[in-house]
Amino acid sequence: MARKSAQSAAAADPSAGTPETEKDAAAAEAKPQRVIKKYPNRRLYDTTTSSYITLSEIKHLVMDGHTFAVRDAKSGEDLTRSILLQIILEEESAGAPMFTEAVLANIIRFYGHAMQGYMGSYLESNLQSLMHMQSKMGHQSTNIMSQMQEQMQKQTAQFLTAFGLKP
């Protein structure tokens, strides 16, 4: 899973061959990939923890950045994409969906279109940019909050001092 993402990112972004990206790819490959087996009874077995897991737990693996592959227990066929799509379907069906009908219809229109090959890498690079921006904003908002907190503490200390109270 991580290898395909790195390859498609490299195809979409000519600067993807930078040493930092290569280090990230090497680190991802150095980590043993978690293998989850799917049995005919639809149960998912995590070979790392030697226990059955749910789609919700696989979602948590994704959220935590773990690399894994889901394989059919009999044939060994890679079912990772199918399981990820199933998680997306469940998330879209519950609560507030991320994709509007118009977005889904437009994605479907790209299947069979001459631009189909570019759509995946386009979406992936834009999502990576969004995540990078979100990460930067998260760090900035943390700095802003700590600066505000420091300023409030100083003002409180000045206020207390002005009234002859020790902070």
C-alpha cells in the first residue's frame, strides 16, 4: 500500500525523488507490513496480533498511519482496496458524508475517460497538499494559542500587581 502511494506520488510530483521522500519510503518499507487475512465467513484476522479485528479497527490502523495489506485467506488475492472502499462506504452512510452526489457522479464520469489515469494521482497529490497545509495550520494554531495564553497570564499578573495583589 505504501509502495504504490510513493510510486504514484513520484509520478505526479517530479520533486518526489528528494532525499526526504526516499527516507520516508525506506522507513515505511523497513517497518514490517501488517498482514490481515480475510476469511470466507467475512472475518478479518490480524496476523500481527493473532486476533480477529473489525472494519472499525482497520479504520484506526489507517488513522494511525500503519501500513497493512488485506489478503484473501485462500487465494492470497490483495483485497486492501476493497476493504478501504468498504470503510469509506460505511463512513459516508453514517453521519455527515464527505462527498456530495455531484462529486461522486463526477468521479464516476472519469472511469473510461482518457483522463482516468491522471485522476487518481491528481486526487492523491491534492489530498497530500491539504494534509500538509492542515499540519502546518495545526502547528501555527498551537503557537497562536500558547502565545495568547502567555499574553493572558502577563495581563493577569499586571492586573493583580496594579491592585497590590501578588500573582
